[in-house]
Amino acid sequence: MFLSVLAAAGPSAPPSIQDAQEKAENAAGWVEENWSTWLAIGLRVLLILVIATVLRHLVRKAITKLIERMNRTVQAVDGTALGGLLVNAERRRQRSEAIGSVLRSVASFVILGTAALMILGAFEIDLAPLLASAGVAGVALGFGARNLVTDFLSGVFMIIEDQYGVGDSIDAGVASGEVIEVGLRVTKLRGDNGEIWYVRNGEVKRIGNLSQGWATALVDVTVRPDEDLDKVKATLVEVGEQMAKDEPWNERLWGPVEVLGLDAVYLDSMVVRISAKTMPGKGLGVERELRWRIKRAFDAAGIRIVGGAGPVAEEDAGPDPAAGVAAPSAYASPTSPQSVATAPIPPPSMSK
């Protein structure tokens, strides 16, 4: 039976030339009908890619030139008299490079991401589900990693605003010390005892930078109330002028040592305050040196600092004439309560 079926079916007939010609005509017609659409889509995609590439190149080049201009400005300031003290060129260079890197990355992400979405739209792909999925994923990532996002954004703004840099002494609230590394998520501080603090940027609510601008050295001098104020002021002015001429204090002092005047007056003392503007981070050293010089100058001028010397010995007035006189007694008076209480009781009368 199997052989009879094969014989009935016979060999498969090859396609005829007419069928092949019909299929070719259909394909050619389909291509001719859609080639304009393909060409338009291809040209649109090519145009999007060219515009995105050129725009990305121009934006990155503009950011690079901006960073180079910032570095040139820093170098110009660094060449002035106080430039080395006011501006840390290496720190500013690192900060500008970090800002440039962040800006270039953000610009590339925005431009290329927008181009990718436009290309998908050119192919008539529905972007609504994709955008909805991306939005949901972004919200989930934001809730799950909100601390990380907060730390990152805080680090970016800290770098952009130049709140502190490597080498600065800061008080971050949760920790204080010298900055040894600034990251987009964590700042590393070295404490006074050598310990290293890792502070998340998102946890920093306030920052006190002790290394920006200038510092102030304040010294209070307490003298006796009977001292000559003009002499005290002249001595302090002389100490400040001499210190401003000596090295290395002539570089650490950014202004003259000023005698602000009497800060307080008491019955047994008076306080004279002096002030000086110093290099950042050098205020304590200037205060110690001022106290040292003031003490020596006051000793040479005969000005006594309250608490610095022992009590003044009073002149010997001789023996006290009342030293040998006994204190008055309450029993000397017969009418005093003590005398009445100690008087003998009279015997009872026997008369009838």
C-alpha cells in the first residue's frame, strides 16, 4: 500500500518560472513601496546620531575650556604676593577637575539618553511602557538607596561650592579634624589624636571651616587696677610692632596687632584685650607667642600681671599694742545675764 501511495503522489514538481517571477515581482513591489520609509527612518537615525555626537563634543569641549579658565585664574592669583596663602592651587585644580568630570558625565548621559529615546521613537516603538518602567525603577531605587543619593548629591554640592578641600581643618558637627580626602559620598578626616573619621556627606548638617580666609588671635591681659593704662598700651603696641618684624611671624600676621582697650574692670584687676588677624590655622600659635612676649615685656617694664606674682608683702607696722590686752568678759558686768546666772542663791530667811 505504501508503494501505491508514493506512486500516486509522484515526485514533487519544481517551481515554475512563472511562480518565481511572481514572487520576485511581489518582493520588488514591497521594497518599492517601503523603501522611502526605510530611507526616511535611516536618515532620521543618522541625523540624530550626528547631532548627538556633535553636541556632546561641543559641550564637553566647552566644559574643558571652562575648567582650563578656572585653572588659569587660580594660577594668576597664585602669582601675587598673598596668592600662595589665600589660594591652594593644587586643591583648586583637583576641585576643578572633579567638577569637570561630573559635568562631562552628566552632559554625556543626558545627550546620549535623549538620542537613544529619539531613535527608538523613529522606529515607531511605543516608549510609554519603557518610560513607565524606568519611572517605577527610579522611584524604587530612590526609596531603596535614598541615603546613597543624598550622600552623592551633598558631595556634588560640597565640591561645587568649595565648602572645604584637602588640607582644611573643619568642624563637621559629627567629627572634626583635617580633611585628607573628599569624595562624592564620604569625607575622610584625621582627628587631633591621629584617628581617621569617615563622615557621610549626607550626615553633615553644618560645616565650620577653620582654614578659609583668615583667623583671629585674641589675648586678654589681666593687670592690677592701679597700673598706668598709657604705659600698658604703649608696651603692648611695642610688642606687636616688634613681633610683626620678626620671622616667621611677619608672614603669619596679616594685620597689625591692635589694642582693643579695656574689656573688663573689677575691684582687684582690669582686663586689656588685644587682637590680630592671622593666617588660617595659625591663630593659636600667634596667641602663645604674644603671651610669651607680653610677659617678658611687662617684667622689663615693671608691670605686674594679676596672678603672675606672689602677694605683695606689707610693711611691718610693729607690735600690736592691743595684743596683750585680754578680751572683755561678760562676767565683768554685775548686771549681765552671765553674772546674774552665776550669782549664789541667798539662804532662806528664818524669821517668823
